[in-house]
Amino acid sequence: MTAQLPALIPLPLLALSILAPVAGMWRQGIAFWLAVATIAFSTAMSAWALAHVIAHGPMSYEFGGWEPPLGIEYVVDHVAAFVSLIVMVVALAVVVATRRMAEQEMQGRQGLYYSLVLLLLAGLTGIVVTADLFNLFVFLEISSLAGYALVFHGGRKGMLAGYRYLILGTLGGAFYLLGVAFLYFETGTLNMAHTLAILSASEATAPVSAGAVFIFIGLGLKMALVPLHLWLPDAYTFAPSSVNTLIAPIMTKVGAYAMLRMFLSVFPEGYLIDEVPIGQALIVLGAIGVLVGAVVAFRQQDIRRLLAYSSISQLGFIAIGIGLATPLGFVAALLHIMNHALMKGTLFLAVMAIRLQTGVSEVPALAGLGRHLPVTAAAFTVGAIAMVGVPPTVGFFSKWYLSIAAVEQDLWVILAVVLVSSLLSAAYLFRVLERAYFAPPPAAPDGPHDQPEGEARRTRLPLLGATWEPRVDVLLPLVLLAAATIVLGVLNVVVVRHVLEPGT
């Protein structure tokens, strides 16, 4: 069974996505348990694969016995196993925690919803394990189509956001496929290792350089790299809470992984720096994205939109780490992928819990939250300080490695960007925390004439009265994700030394 591990990560998700709607037609609750069981199985396979890779090195699986370059090959190395495990662990926690919210938002459509969730995860894990450039495109589109459909469930605004996401995502896929076509015409292969070997043995050509540019434009759209980020804020804001809580921590990070994989496994060392300045472009655009995302986030009143723009800012750090194109830069990027998945999962899950318990998501309406939902507010606080980069959270160490990698190349301006962005992140997140912990809660109305009307009633009354923490199936995954940002920060040296350094 060990030989089939690379295939056992995405394929069960793909297969069971077909059965989930059928199970939902029979009984809605069965679709949830089927999805959880399948995600748990793929999570276990990812963990097994990572343990095997650490002990014995990378493994590969050739479909149908066809050796590459003719056949499709799945490869799991340190980096692939690491990213796959992060994606699946966060997805498992989120799917379990969002069950009640999904029941409210997907009334009568749970079977379809969990089918799309499994399809999304199959696409994301397929991107991580495939060693074939065209097969990566197939999985990229599988995950994107599932993502579009999930965002469409957000009502009229969600459909508009999903349509914008679909248009830009389709352009991204088209650019990527066009770039792969250029590489194929020059090399005659789609296998990543064979492409690397051929490009390493030949001189740089204009078609290969053009292919690299197109590939990175396409992946930049999927990753929401500034200025290709326009689909993300509305998609995160207007998608159902059960959807944005899932896609925010993992969707764009797999796009970033695909970009990193181009540096590691497709183009020769130095090609994307010396022959075509992709690395330099990533550093510049990443730095711009870090600052622009943080500044715009400061102006938001809806906490979901605030977190959406903060994601744009945090993705800039990953782009900078990849663009540095050094082992330490890659380590910083991968560590920040883990940090972003965990802390963004924590933050969006906390916001989902707040909406589930109170129905509000606007920053002014959070007054008194720390008194009424203390555990939820504490988890949100941990996610916030991880985003700012306060030790001992993993967010501090990913920024620390990134700063060292930049200084080693005399890019002191990146150190300044890291410091300024951390201050901006502290400003807009501590504004939320100040409201939750120190603003006086709304006073109870004295009589019938004091009852608030409309939206004011909806945003004031839920927080009155006793503590209303969510149930344990919501609270436990939230607390575990928050704790993981601290635990993995303390153990960052173990992760870096045994997983990330060997992989980069």
C-alpha cells in the first residue's frame, strides 16, 4: 500500500465526491459523515506519506504502469507531503466545525455542498502531488470549478462575486495552459523532471521564457497576487460562512505551492532570476501586495472583508520568499504557507462562530464579545497575534526567516516592509480586539419604546445576556487550530530541519 500513497491522497476525495450527492438525496446528514470520513482518510494518508518521506526519501507512483514521460506520475517529496498534510488537517477541522452553519446555509443542498467540498480538496491535493504539468492544469481547474460553485451559494452578491472569480480564474487557467504549451513545444514532454533535465541541458530560448511568463501570470491569478487579486475580497466576503472558512485558509496557498514547484522542479536553478526576471517581479509585487493589503484592510468595517484584504497582504510574504529563490527564502515561504493556513483558519472559524451565535460580522457590533464569547475571542486573539508575527507563534518565525533571507541578499527594503506591515496588521487587528474586549457592551433596552429596529436590532440584541459560546464541535477545532499556531511556532526548528530544508 505504501507504493500507492501518492495516489491515495487525492483519488478517494475525487471518487467519493460522486457519492456525496447520492447520499444527500437519501439522507442529508449522511453526506456530512461521508465527507468527514473521506477527508480523515486522505489526512491519514498525507501524514503517512510525510513520515515515509522523512524516513526513506521521496516516492512516486506511475499510473497504469506507464513510465514518464509517456505516463502520468505522482510524486510525494518533503514539500508536497508537508503542504498536503497542512491542507488536509485544516480542511478536516473546518468541515467538522462548520457543520451547523452549513446546515443553515445549504438547506436541502448538503449533498451537493459536501460533493463540491470533496471535489475542491481533490483538486488541491492533486495539484500538490502531481509531477505532470498538464495534469496540474486539470487539477487546477477541478479545484477552481468547485470553488466557483461554492461561492455561488452566497445569494445574489455571492453569485456576482463568484462570476468575477470565474472570469478571472478562467483567464488564469488559460494563461497557465498557454505557458505549458510553449514548454511542451520546446521540450516535447509534460513531466516536470524531464522538462527540468531538458531545459538544464539546453540554452535558454524565447519560447521557454514566454512560457515561464504565462505560467506565472496564470498562477498569480490563482494565488491572488497583486495586481491580480481583484476576485478575492468579494469572494471571501459574500461567500457563505461555511465556504469562506474553508477556501480562505487553503485555496490560494496551493496556488503559491504550484508557483514554488516551478522553481524547484521545472525550471533550472537561476533561470527564473537570470534569464527571465520572474523572481524579481515576485519580490516587487509581493512587497506591494503586503503594504496595499494591510492599508486597505485598515479601512474595512466588515471583519470578513478585513480578513480578505489581510490575506492579500500575507500572500505577499509568500511571493517574496519564492521570489528570493534561495533555500532559506523557500523555507520562509513554506513556513508562511503553514502559518497562513492555520491562523486564517482560526480567524475565519472564529468569525463563523460569532456569526453562528450572534448573526453579526461588523466590527462596531463586536462590543462586549470578549465577555460573552471568551473562548472564541481568545482563539481570534491568537490568530491575530500570529498574523502580526508575535512570538512564539509560527507567524513570527516565518517572518524572521524571510527577513534573514532578504538581508542575506542585501534587500534591506524587504526588512522594512516586514516591519511596517506588522505595525499595520497590529493597528487594524488590535482595533477589532479593543472593540471586543474594552468597548462597553450595548445596554439592554428599558422598555418597548427602546427596542432597536431593523439592522440595529439584529446587531445589538444577540450579545445581551449570558455567555453564548458555540457547541463543542465548533469550539474544539477552533481551539486546536489556535493552539497549533503556537505549538508549531515553538517547534519550528523541528519542522524546518527535518521537513523544509531537505525539501528545498
